[in-house]
Amino acid sequence: MIVTVNKIMDETVVRWFRSLDAAQNQRHVMSASRHGVRVEVYLHEIPAEAQRTAHGAYETLRRDRNADVTHLATHVNRGPSNGPLVPIEEVE
């Protein structure tokens, strides 16, 4: 799965996508923020490990809305205006 972490105003949102194409078109299957975990597909379609990670991200952000959860990201936007998504290892 592709995972992105974005800061939106004063909130951090972690999103899970099935593919790079889905991520580039903003079609996530699950997201986590300080408000909870939101699932956009049937639960059995999401790997159990991803579900556990999402719940952990929610708990972390619930306790500290400014917590750094960027270690969860597999991809980031490169360039201005949310440029193309690239794997984390290409950025480092």
C-alpha cells in the first residue's frame, strides 16, 4: 500500500492507498487523524497490519495533535504545489 502523511491546516492526516495511481488521484481506502480512523472500503479489503497502524496513528495524534508520524509515509510529494508522488527513499 502507498501511505502519505499530510499537514492540513492544524491537523495531520495519514492516508492509505491501494496503488500509486489511486494516490495520485486522491482515492484513499483509509485515513487516520486525531478524530479517528475512517475506512472508505469494505474492512476485509484492508490488510490487518495497515488497520493496526492506522489505529496507532489515531491514538498518537489523539494524544498529541502535533506528533510526528511522518515515519509512516512510504511516499511524499516532490516539488511545488504537491508535485508528483515519489517513494521516500528517492527523497532521502
